[in-house]
Amino acid sequence: DTGVSQDPRHKITKRGQNVTFRCDPISEHNRLYWYRQTLGQGPEFLTYFQNEAQLEKSRLLSDRFSAERPKGSFSTLEIQRTEQGDSAMYLCASSFGQTNTEAFFGQGTRLTVV
Amino acid sequence: AQSVAQPEDQVNVAEGNPLTVKCTYSVSGNPYLFWYVQYPNRGLQFLLKYITGDNLVKGSYGFEAEFNKSQTSFHLKKPSALVSDSALYFCAVRVISGSARQLTFGSGTQLTVLP
């Protein structure tokens, strides 16, 4: 499969625990995005990498959230001290080249905080 | 700031009839516009995009969209709907200039094609 891969697909965690999600973009794609989607809403932008550099962060990305993309390949999104409000689908997307190119999305990681 | 509005939460259409899913946008500059489709428990799939040129854009699965700059709209259309087109559709915008690279999405329109 040469698409965007996300792991795990589902995560249930207790409030206050830390969780980490992984995204493997399409191999030649230099741009990587994280979005969050809650039920009945469109995806909301969280953060953006160009290669290994994190170039944009949304105000939605509180200090409990951190993302990395070491070596400009895969990316991780960590949420510390999870809260029930963090329950959502976390989507990763990647694209190549200029801003007119479309982003390809992974199937997402569904997080449930209990 | 950029924003997208999808005024209809739900669109129902009979199989074989034409369908339209509406989208309007607001940006401070020239936009790149996209349509994505989402099936249950799946990620978003790219359908089509408007970058420049011809206002009528053709995409995957027989879908097309018309860019209207004066009305700041980018409605998704298909001449003959299929039951398998039933899904959640998202319009998204990205500005051409500036440092922002993220897509801003609308809230989505649930399309149901009735057999």
C-alpha cells in the first residue's frame, strides 16, 4: 500500500494518560499535515511540516500537544495528560511540491478518552 | 482568515438525477479550492481541485465543480447520481499567497442518493 498510513487506527485511553500516534506519509511527499476531526465537523488544522521543519501550528495545538517529524519522513503526534475533549479522529495528510497540489489523507486514528 | 461554508448539512437526491453540493468560500487573496469525499470509517479521498484556468473542473467518479469568482462559490455537481455516491463531502480552500499551507474545510454535506 503506497498511501498515507496511520497507526494505531483506534486508541482508548484513560483521562490523564499520554498517547502517541504515528503517521507514515507517501514516500516522496515533503509536506505533512495533522488535522483533528470531531463528529459532524470538518477537519481542523493542527500543524504542518515541510520536510523535518514544523512551519505552522494552530492555536488548537495546546501545550499538551507536540508533533515531530525527525528526518523528514514519518511523524508522531503526542498528547500528554489527555482530556475527554481530546476524543476525536486524528488525520494525517501528505503532499508534494507546491501549494496547488492536493493532500492525500490517511484513514485516521480514532482516540477515545474515558 | 480563510473560511468555507457548506450551507446544507444534508442533500437527498434520487438515483439517476443530477446532484449539486454547495460551497462558498471567503479568502483574502486568490484561492485554491478542493473537494474531498469521506466514506464511513475512512479517510478523506481527493475528488477534484480548482487552481486556475477553466472555471469548470472535472474530477474523479464523474464529478465536476464550477468555480464562480463573483459569487465566491465552488459547487460540486454530477449529472447522474449513483447510490454509491452516498457519502460525506467536504469543500476546502487554501490561499495562493502567504505562508499558510493548511487547508480550511467546511463542515461537510451528507449526500444520500436514494434508489
